Amino acid sequence: MDGPVGIRKISSHCSISEMDDFDLSRLLDKPRLNIERQRSFDERSLSELSIGFARAGLDNYDNFSPGGRSGFNTPASSARNSFEPHPMVADAWESLRKSLVYFKGQPVGTIAAVDHQAEEVLNYDQVFVRDFVPSALAFLMNGEPEIVKNFLLKTLHLQGWEKRVDRFKLGEGVMPASFKVLHDAVRKTDTIIADFGESAIGRVAPVDSGFWWIILLRAYTKSTGDLTLSESENCQKGMKLILTLCLSEGFDTFPTLLCADGCSMIDRRMGIYGYPIEIQALFFMALRCALSMLKQDTAEGKECVERVVKRLHALSFHMRSYFWLDFQQLNDIYRYKTEEYSHTAVNKFNVIPDSIPDWVFDFMPTRGGYFIGNVSPARMDFRWFALGNCVAILSSLATPEQSMAIMDLIEARWDELVGEMPLKISYPAIESHEWRIVTGCDPKNTRWSYHNGGSWPVLLWLVTAACIKTGRPQIARRAIELAESRLLKDGWPEYYDGKLGRYIGKQARKYQTWSIAGYLVAKMMLEDPSHLGMISLEEDKQMKPVIKRSSSWTC
Ligand code: GLC
């Protein structure tokens, strides 16, 4: 421990907030001392936004009409004072507290679902790393950081375990997907069991867990000002172990991370193997968060930072160039020549235009765009994935223009992407023969259900954060109102089914903790947009897009 908890330590190198507006290319050849601090974009825009919100009660922003940008006021929503606590909030807090999991008397996480009516418990009685993120943010925003610190330390400890699937040993840095505390009432002992993929359905390691861990460590540090945790030897080591897993050199020709199906929130076969957008966006965000926390007082630390910086450059270029799709880009791909060889190739991955699915031509608005699901040789997965696109906005993987275009798309395709319950995890659903081939006939992932075009209330916090960052809180407000009309009444389901997300999911758990926490986080952020800083990074001025071919984000 380097200093007392809760006191911002003045250290020889930049503090976490200073590092956020770091100039990456300068970092490659210069030490990071004595950097003059400019007020960051996030802080600037947020404080201004906050004043605007407080003054106008958000009503000035209430010019959103789904399906278009024309704008009109919705009397019902304008009339209600946004700062009056909604009756659902108290219920949500009560339910969130019921989900707390204790280890030796200390809260260390929240259980995935407290559904007493569920026939099968499966692993929903575990603390999932990814599920705990919205809970953690809710506690941080409410001024209760202890549970978050306990969780970070507990999972860090679990990272140190030897992990095996049958006779095969997993990488040292792998973080658990979930853990569970077993209480022995007689012996008065608590024991932890953890799953790193060896028990998970499909036996897939959670690639996202380590990234969420780093992102949460930054959120904790940013929210409390307590640098002692992130600067501790254990946390520095934990971060480096996670980074070692994804920065190692091998056969890769792309800076993106090659993954097995089911390695993230979508934790079963859904055709996301390869380079899924969710993982790439989280990877980018985790790299940026790590950069703001890694110490450089040793040669090893310096080397690690250098590798992170180089990867960030390559990754942002790759993602912004090849994953980005808008009207112009779609038209270009449609006219692609194939079988090109050498450096002059335009169609670098040899995508055959005939493989573009019909739906995408109708789906693509004239204004708007998004990061597609996957890009690899001769394969573009044109599906929309909400989490990856929201994280791309929050991490500034998306340029400001791309971020605006993503929000334009959400507005223009409101029925498809939000419908009656925010937010579609993926769009569109895979059906019939394709469903058979891609999911392996998964009965849980039938069309418009669960991961296959289902609607997940947890995603509300992510879209709200993205809305605030792009200066469009009115969109978040609309989405929250939709959720408020159903969530409590329906018992906080895990997901909804159907094209419009109208039906409670076929096998959805009730009292799903991240549905509850996601709602609370969305509400708190809208009330006090300065919370956004915990989970958002401003654009790095030096990582400007190189490719300028898509009208929607260059003009
Ligand atoms: C489901 C979700 C996964 C989540 C888990 C626990 O498996 O797909 O993302 O972590 O449930 O809620």
C-alpha cells in the first residue's frame, strides 16, 4: 500500500485523469513526465452538459423522434421532472442489495440472478465478472466503493489459481468468468469456487473478463481518487498478465484478437468466432485504461506501455478502416473486385460481394453507420452488435464522426434496434438453415430470442452512456421510459424475445441482477452526467482516422 485510501496521491507521474488525454504517439519516444494538463474533452463537455441539464431539467434536449431527426417534444416525458426519483428506483436498489454475495462477512460481488421460481439454477447463482460491472458502477455512483475494491481484489486473487481444462493449462492471466462462495455453517468457513471456462457450457474461456476487470479498476480509481489500489504491486502484475495474453506475437496478421465462439457476453455458439466486435472494442478500451494506470518506474513497465501504445495505433486503424460500414462503404463493397493480389488490393480480405446479405441494403440508412460484427478473410459479418458499438463510442475507438453516425443509426432504425424494450443484443436474427449451421441448432438461441436478436435490458446503461457522450441524452431518456413501462412489472427479466422485444424471454431469468443494476446506472448517469467519466475515455487526438472514404463521417 502506498498511501491512505480515499486520498488522491500526488505521484511523480501523471494521475489517471491526466493520462486519459494522453498523446499516444508522443509516448512512443518520450517519457511521460511533465505533461501539461489540459482539461479533457469528457470533463469539459460533461461539466457543460451538467449545467445544461440542471438548468433545463433535460427538456432542452427533448427533441427526438424515433425514426427520424426532425425532432418534436413529447409532452408526457417533458412534463415529468427528471430529478424526481422514479418509484422503480427504490425497488431496484432493494433488489440489488438482495443479490449481494459475502465472503467472510465482506461483500465481494452480486449474484447473477435471484430468481426463486427458476426451475434450474445452472450457474446463475454465481458472481459473473461481466455481470458485476453494472452493479459495481451503481455502487460507485452511489458512493459505496468498498464492494468494488473487494471484488477487484478477490478476482485478482483468483487469477493466480492454476487453471486447467482436462490436461491443458490455461494462460496465467486468464480471469474467471464467474465465482461462487460456499458457506459451511457448521465449520463457519467460506470457500470460493471459480470457473475459468472449465465448467462453462461449451468450455470457453471468458476473453472479456480480464478486459472488464481493467476497465473496472480504472472506474474505481477515477471515481474514488484512490490510486493506491491500481498502483499496488498486485494490481500492476494482474494487469500485465492480462495484457501478456493478448499482446503476444504469433501467427497473427491483424492487430485484432482472434477468439473462439462464445467467449464474451454471447457465451454460446452464435457465429461470433474470429474477431468479434464486442471483444475488439473491449480490448481497445482495456488497453487505453491500462495505459492510464501502468507504472513506468521499471524497464518492464516502460516496455509494456510501449507495446500497448503500438497495439492501440494498429488496432484503431484496423477497426476504423475495415470494420466500419456506412452507406458509402456498403456501396463500395458491393462493387468490389475479387481475387486481387499484392499491396495495391482494395478488397484486402477478398470479400465476395455476393456474400452481402440482402437485409443490410434495406437496413443501412443514408445517414448513419456502425462497426460490423466481424471481419476476416472472405468474411464480413454484417450483423449489428450493441455492446461492441456502445463500447466503441465510450472508448473513443469510434471517431467523433463515427460515434455520431452510430447514434444516427440507432435513431433511424429505432424499431429494429430498440423496439419495445431496449436493447437488441444483435440484429438481425439468424433463421432456418443458417440458424442450424451457425448455432448448431441451439434451442435457446432461436430467432429473435436470447443472443439471437433478443432484447437485453442490461444494455440500457451502455446506450445511455453512449448517448450522454455524444450529447444526445434524449435518446437515452426515451429508452429508459420504455424500460420503465415494463421492467419492474415483469420482474426484471434477463432478456425479451420477438422482433420488437415485446415478450419476456422464453427462458429468461427473473430478478436478473444486471437488468436491475443497468437500469440504476442509466438513471444515475442521466441525473448526473459527470458519472460518465468513470466509464468513458476521450478521443486521442493523435489517432485521427487515416482513411477518408465514407461520407457520413468525413463531411
Ligand atoms: C448468460 C449470458 C452471459 C451472462 C450469464 C449470467 O449466460 O449470456 O452473458 O454473463 O448469463 O447472467
